[in-house]
Amino acid sequence: MRFIIFLILLLLNAIHAAKSHLDLAWAQGSIKNRSSRDVSCREGMEYEHDNICCLNCPAGTYVKKACLTPSEKGVCEPCEFDRYTEHDNGLRKCLLCTKCRIDQETTEKCTSTQNTQCKCKQGSFCLPDQACEVCKKCSRCREDEETVKSCTDISNTVCRKRSSSGSSNSVTFIVVVAFIAMLAFIVGIVYWTKSNPIRKAGTARSPREMVRICMGDSEEVKEERQNAHNSKMDDSSQLQPFLEQNYAERESIRRLVPLNGEESLKKSFDFFEEMDVNYHNRFFRVIGLSDNSIKSAESLFPEDRVYELLKIWMEKEGLKADFNSLIEALINLDQRLSAENIIAKAIINGYFKYEDE
């Protein structure tokens, strides 16, 4: 009986000891959890690891192994190729460098301390205060508008309505100039008649020559002479080899007809951005534009320049403006690939079709 009582007492002591041990473990765990919650590392200078604060690794590196003692730096490793960190950090690996999209161009390559810098390609833009998921094409000002600010990679073209007063002033200026020119012409004829009362046969001058005698070579005369010279060079010495070489090719070209009249022709102008920029001036001379007209658009972007000069050509040709003439001019300049690409785009977009279809 005594033995049984002894066993019971021993069992009660064991239970009490186990309970005390569990209470102690719970208390230690609570203290540990509380200290973990109380850890507060300095932002931008430290990072938390196993309830202690380690000093950040410098830009261009990452944390390969954390510190074991508070307020010390662990093992920092340099970023691998094509990865970076721009600031002091507690990252376990470096960030992957950005790849510029197909509609962007690289302005600065990625380094260990700086990400890749990209911008929209020429002729497109993205506003800086918006997410740039795709670059937007720059707008063109309408015929009744003028450009206030050209398009950049971060801003669209800014246009404004042309002022009517400016047009009125231009008309007034032209009328005044015409009146002065006519007055000078009359004075010239009177002077020439008085100074040459007897004219020998074969020595008579035309009224145009008489104006030159009175007024000298004006800017208009010089421009006309230069354009005539350029036209002569393009039509004879420079273009003749192309015309002879491609005569057989022109005979086999299938003519295209517009599906929406003049509107089809005008919409097709965007496709002529396909042209090699080195052939622009020769192309515009071939289709009959003067050097002054070509130079007037030199300040524009290449695609805007092509569009504006084709509009000038269309106004000059009037009802004779023909898409086929533009295609033949490209082929005469040995730019058949560009011509074929432009034709394909014009047909796919529903602006033209072959005449024999």
C-alpha cells in the first residue's frame, strides 16, 4: 500500500515538472516573438534579417550573405551581366535590365548601377505622365492649321488654326507687288520705245526681255531660270539612261485605278515613307516639283516632308494627278522594291485595285 502511494506521489511530481517546463518554453517563445516585432531597421540604410538589422549593400551589388551581428554589413556581391541595382539595398539578387521595345530606341545602355534608358523612335511619342505601353504616331496638322511645336519623343505635335488676317495680308501684299511690277513694265516700254525709235529687222525684243532691261534679273526670273536648268538636266542628261533602261519594265506595269477617287490618292501618300531618303530630291524633281518647293520642306521630318511635297504635287497637277505616275517615277529611279511595297499597301488598304481585275 505504501508502495502504491509512493508511485502516485512520484507521478504527480513528474506532471508538475512537465507543466513548469512548458510554461517556461511558452514564456521564452513570447519574448522572442515580441522582440521580433519590435525590430525596426533604418529605412534606406538597413534591412532586417533574423531579428537583427544589417547594413545595406551599395548600388551595383546585392546581398549574397546576410550579417550575423547587428549594424554590420554582410557579404555583398557585384551584379551579374544584364542585371543592376540603382541604390543601396538589401536585395537577395539584382534586378533584370529592361529591353527597349521594337517601337523604341536605346538612349543609354544598362549598367550595374542604372537600368536601360529608352525613348520612342522618331515620328512617335509617349507622354511622360502616362504608362508608355506603345508609342503613338505623331499627328500632322491639317491644311487649315499651322505647326506651333514639332513632335518630340515625349510630346505630340501642337497645331493651331491659321489666322484669316494673315491670309488677307498676303493677298494685299501680292496685289501691291503685282501693281508695282505692272507700273515698272509700262515705264520700261515707254523708255525703251523713246530710246529706240527705229528698230532694225530681227532685233526686236519680247516684252519679257524689255522687263529684264528695265528691272534687271528679279528673284522670280532667277528662280525660273534655275528651275528650267534643273528640269532640263533631269529630263535629258540624268533621267534619259533610266528611261531607256526601264522602258521595257514600264510597258509591263499593270495600271491601278482608285476606289475612292482623289481621296484614295491622298490617303496613299503615307505609304511613300517607304522611299529611300537619298532618292527624295531626285524623285520630286522627276514628278515636276521645283527646287524652291523642295527646299521649302527641308525643316520637316522625312515622313512629313514626303507627305507635304506630295500634296504640293497634287495641287500642281490638279485633275492630271495620277498614282501610276508616282509609281513609274520610282521605277525610273530603279526603286522597284519601294514601288512594289507601296502598291501592295495601297491595295491591302482598299485605296486602289488593278485596272484589269
